[in-house]
Amino acid sequence: MKYHKDKGVEPYVHAWDGKEESLYTQSNYGCNSNAKNFYCTAIIQHNGWKVPKEYPYKF
């Protein structure tokens, strides 16, 4: 919850270790085909609200 303090509405990051790589690779919530994809929005937020080139899903 320390990532939410005084920030208003934020993407889901429960149990995130604070490393950007983990947003992609975390086994339960990471943004990858083997997880629940809960951290996908956090990746976009950490990239200035732009979808990064290495984003695992295409629009």
C-alpha cells in the first residue's frame, strides 16, 4: 500500500516488489501470458501513460 499513499486512483500493484521488470515477469500478477495480467496498466503508467514498444499485448 505504500505505493498508493497520496496518489488517488492507481493501477493494481499489490505484492509488487518495486522493480519494473517484475511488472512483466511476476508469476501471479505480471503482465504475461502465464499470469493474471493485473500489472499491465502499471506498465503503461510507469511509461508516462504511453504503451511501450515492448508491451506484451498489441492493440
